[in-house]
Amino acid sequence: MAKKQFKSESKRLLELMIGSIYTHREIFLRELISNASDAIDKLVYRGLTDDSVTTAREDFAIEIRADAEARTLTVSDNGIGMTAEELENNLGVIARSGSFKFRREADGKDGEPDIIGQFGVGFYSAFMVASKVTVVSRAFGEETAHVWESEGSDGYTVSDGDRAEPGTDVIMYIKPDTDDEKYGEFLGEYTLHSLVKKYSDYIRHPIYMDVTKSRRVDGEPDADGKSAPSWEDYTEREVVNSRVPLWQRPKSEVTDEQYAEFFKNEFSQEDDPAAVVRVDAEGAVSYRSVLFVPGKAPYDYYTRDYEPGLKLYASGVLIMERCAELLPEHFRFARGVVDSPDLSLNISRELLQHDRQLRVIASSLEKKLRAELLRLLEADREKYDAFWAQFGLQIKYGFLQGYGENRDNLLGLLLFRSAKSDKLITLKEYEETMLADQPFAYYAVGSDAAALRALPQSELVLERGYDILLMTDEIDDFAAQMIGKTGEKELKSVRADDLGLRSEDEKKSAGEKEKASADLLAFVKETLGGRVASVRLSQNLKAAASALTAQGSVTLEMEKYFSSVSRDGAENVKAERVLELNPEHALFAKLGAAYSDDRDRAAKLAEVLCSLAELTAGVGIADAAAFARTAAELI
């Protein structure tokens, strides 16, 4: 039989495709199963207008058969089949898709089938694992079958053949194993079963395989009449795919327990999800999705190793394990699946040809997730607080991302600890508890809530009955600046120079004291050298003798943050430290007296006051031993 040659461009395309278009050889099985599913759907569609199609839908099936001895793997279907002409057109010309043509012809008609194939090259992925491929196909309505056979880019033959029923068999002669490639694994039951579950578990038609099982067999009785049992293996033809995915079933038919079980099995989780979001969208881009908010963060969640993304399906066929484009960065914790018949796929189905559909879906999912988190915040605060403990930092990162582009969307989700109640509260809840005469909304940033509550600067604020938002994440100083205000009140750090707590007369009196103490303050600054950029009297201290703040745009907490993330050898960003002294404190009076009578003692008092301020600010002191000696001398 004369061998027919692929067209030159088709031959080159086949060579390129086998070598580079598909990045994973295992994809071939997904492609052939999808083609088989399309063939069945075409026959079902034809049955809508052709009374000769009498095969009941439940009889349609796909079958996978492996013969390790003959080293063949066969994928069969009882779908519409192909004529000799269709074999020539669909398999003899690469990138001509019969499914795509069929889909265009059926577009908009009643009963339009959900055809998967589009580009006409998926079939050729078989050559990645097979040295020869034989296709035996009998078209529905014809008595004769035809055989298409090829060993790759050198050409193909088409001849008459035998097949009892309409449908198609794709027979692959698996390549010999090499040192680098173990092609024989694709003949193994476990591998084939795993690939079906991974890529084609939700193909709507049953996929049959011979599954090995074991059963007990009683042996011959011994002299005492007892028999020794043994076990033997046998094979049984079984359906190995789930067929109808959970997200395709009506919402009313899926229980919370089933969602939780799916979440645990599909995403290797031990705990139930904190929330479930189900989406059935119809429109410009139709899709179905089920999203999960995990109850706990994975151990590697806040590392570079963590891979975000949702499982992406096209008509039940897995396209991508983790499609990160479907989630905004601030919701990267979400797990779940998205299934759409409207995705435009490239010829390998591994990447998307256009991202417009993805953007539409992603925008919708972001709104759904935000709405669910807000619902959780209002309806189940305990569960939301637990979620915040796991993923609150991620929400804050998203809040800061893009210089506030997500500010309005995420502001209502933020939680901070209340100094008065010691509970997590929203900005709205803080606003609702503010007193009528409160000039600002107050906050304090540091690593520990208890330490922030005990700050010298917090004392006066709390004494007035005003609450303080205690912010303990390393990026909270940036978040506070992005928030700006809550309601009509400006957000003000308790470390700020003017907390709005003094009357005009008190401010005037403080200014006069500052002026009168100018020489003393200059002496303290000179004594401390580079430890501080400025020394001034404080209007905000009550019991404490001193406190440390910063002037300029870089705060003490920002300095800590930049120090923690800077690379070795990089110059750290430094805050301009300010030592504030309490003019009403006894130590300040002693400092003033020593400045007049004993400058050496005054210098030691200045050092102690600065060290005390550094300790309460949580920045540490450079020489703890020297501080201890100086304090002991003064005592």
C-alpha cells in the first residue's frame, strides 16, 4: 500500500509539536480521551435530528486497554466515528480540527454540544510516547471501517478495516524504554488510572478500565479437614472516572460535608474549610466554580515556595493545576476549581491563547470572595477572627499593594486589636466607640500588644477614655499611613508630637518651658551624640520620665522593618530619633539641678533617660552593661 505524505508544513508542525509544544508527555492520554468524548457528543447531537441514532446515552462509553506483552495502549469510543475522507482530512492534515468545524456548524442551534477539541493537533501528542499509531474507525451509518496508520512524520496510510460497531480505536505502539525515558510506565494500571483521575475525572462519559483486585480462595482441605486460605488477583472492568463534578451538581444537592470532603481530598487538607463560595455564572463568559477559604495556612504559605492558583478546567478537562491569574494577590490563599466551556485554548491546551476570559472570571471571583469574607465577618465573627489569624497579613499586603489600588475593597476587612477591650475590631467598630470629644483616632505600632498598651505615650490617651488600635505586624506603619482616617477622624500615632490632648493655654505653657530649657536640651543632645537627632520636652507623657519617638517620614517601626528585609551589606534606612523628656517628672528636675551644679552627673542622667526611652520603645540599647553601671552609680 502506497504511503501518503503529510504536507510539508504539516510534517514540520508534527516534528515541532512532538518535540516542544507539549511540556509533559502524560498529556497525550488527556487529549485522546477528550477526542473520544467529543466523538460521542457529536453522535448524541446527531440523534436530536436523526431517528436512526438509537443508542441510549447511558450506553456511550470510553475504554482504555493496555497490553504489556504486545506493548500497546488503546483508547476506544462508540461515538460517531470517521469516514475514509474524514480520516484523510482530520488526521492527514495537521491542525485541521473536525471538532472545531463541527462546533462552528452547531453554534447557536438547539442541543449544541459541549465539544472540547478546537485545534486538531491533540491527537498527534500520541507520537510522544508511541512509535506507531493505528486508528481503526467506522463512521455511524456506514458498514465499512477504515484504518489510518502512521509511524510519525514520514507519512501515513489509509485502508479498509473491520470494526463491529461505529466508533474509533486509537492503538498506540509504545516506544521502547531508554535510560532516560521509561515509556513502559504508560502501560501500567496505576499510572493510567492516576492520569485519568488527574486530567479526565470529570469527562461526562464513563471511562472503563480493567482494574486488578484480590479475592480470597480456599485451598484443598488438609488431614484435619481444614483448608488454608490464599489470595489471588483478578481483573474487573470498572468505571474509573467520577463523571459529574461536584461543582456541576445543583447547589441544593451538595451538602456541607461533601464540600468539606472534596476540599480535603482534592487539595490534601486536614481541616475543614473556613468558608465555601459556589459560583454559577452565565453571560459573556460562562463558568462554574467552587472556592474554599482554608481554615489553616499551609506551612510554606508565607514563603517563596508556595504556589497559589486555582485548578482550571475546560468542559471538565483539567487544563492547569494552578492558574494564578484567577486570583488577586491578596486572596492567594483561596483554593478551588474553575470550569468554563468558553476558554480559548492554544494548541497544546496548556496555556491560554487570550487572557480576556481569565480577567472576566478573576474579577468576578474577587468580588465573590470579598463578599463571602464580609459575610463571615458579620455572621460568624469567631470564625473570621480565626481566618484573620491565618491570613490577615496577606490581606494587609494586598491593602498596600499598588500604592492603595485595593484600599477601598479591603479596608472593611482589616482587623486590629483594641487597647481597651483587648479584642480584634474593625475600623468601623473603632469609629462607633469613639467619644464625642475625641480629636483623633489613635494607634500604636510595635511587635507586642501588651508593650504598646504600656507605652508612656499611651497612658494619657487611655486615661482620657480614648481607645488605641494596637498594630503588631511589621507592615502596620505603612498600613496606618494608607488608611489615613477612619470616618471623619484622622488616624494619629500615640508617638506623634501633638495628640490634641492639651488646651491652648497648656500648649503655650509648654512652649515657654521648652524655650527656658533650650540650653539644657542642647546639652543633652550633645552628650548623647549620634544616638538621637533631637531632644525636646513632651506634652504627652504622664508617669514616664522619657520616651523615644522619630521625626521625618521614617518611624522607629519602619526602621525595624527595613532592617529585617535588607540584604547583607546594604545600608539600612534609619529613623531620626527624638528623645522626649517629661518636664513634670522628678528626674527632669534632678537633671536640671545637675546641669547647674554637676555636668558630669547631668551627662549620666541624660544617658540613663535615653536608655530608659530606648528600652520602652523596644529598640534596645547598644551597651547594656554600661547602662547598668551608670544607673548603679546614680542610685
